Amino acid sequence: MKIARTVLRGGAGSVISWGYPTSATLYTGEQLDMADNDVFLHALLLAQGRKAGEQIHFVRSHFLQAIGRSPGTTSYKWLKDSLQRIASASLFIENSDGDGKMFRLIS
């Protein structure tokens, strides 16, 4: 099965598009790295058992310690930037019938 993939990088981030014969997926936002993945997965852990869209409150130092980082001014800024990168990421998925839906990783 052949997969078409396109990557466009601009000042505001990346647009990555790939598709199978029966669907297409478009990602927009900054390129995320494995450290952003740690933040995303810990946010998912904190969200377990909550309704979709419900706010999650946490202590920054506890969050950082849970993902193996030391608290401090630099780490707090990094965490804020990572959450903003994740919040700006979106996926658009469309099937062969032209039905599509957009998802945000976090809001």
C-alpha cells in the first residue's frame, strides 16, 4: 500500500499531510519532540476519569517532577512553552467519502 506524504515548514510551524487510498490526514502546528510527548502523556494521565473538555489543575513543580524534570524558573517557562505547542497542534482526518473531523491534542 502506497502512502503519500508531504511536509511543509513555515514560520508558524509545520503542515504535514499523508494519506492512504481511503483516507487523508493533515497535521498543523509546531513540530513536537519526545519531551512534548512526556508532557502530553502526563496531561492525559491527569485527565483520566474526567469529562472531555474539563479543566485540569496541577502544581507546576509536581508536574515537572512527575516527568523527571527539576522545578525552577527555566523549567516553568519550558513547561508553559510545551503546553502551548501541544495546544496549537491539530489533526484533520478525512475519509474517502469526504467526511472529515478536526481534533486538537489539548485545549
